[in-house]
Amino acid sequence: MMTHRIEMNPKVTMGKPVIRGTRIPVELILQKLGEGATEVDLLDAYPRLTKADIQAATLPHKD
């Protein structure tokens, strides 16, 4: 399921899902969370992210 916060554009990160309006890959968010980063850690490291962006990144996506 795609959300309005996630986009795939072949001109941005070779079409991998990113947070809309950024070049922050969903894959990176999931990797950081898997490594133990918290939502606060991500918001501090990537100021353009919102809590809703992080939640959208953790939802299942279909290509």
C-alpha cells in the first residue's frame, strides 16, 4: 500500500521509495529503526521528517 507520504520516482534514488519531497529512502528509515534508532533519533538526524513520515515508512508497500 502506498501512502501520500511515500513516492517512487525513477529520477530520484533510482525509483526506490522515498519520503515525498525528500531524497530520504524508506529503506534507510527501516534500516535505522532495525539498528535500534528511535523515532526521536530519526527526527533529530533528519529534520525534514515528521512522525507521520516515519509511520508511513513502516507500513507495507507494494511496488
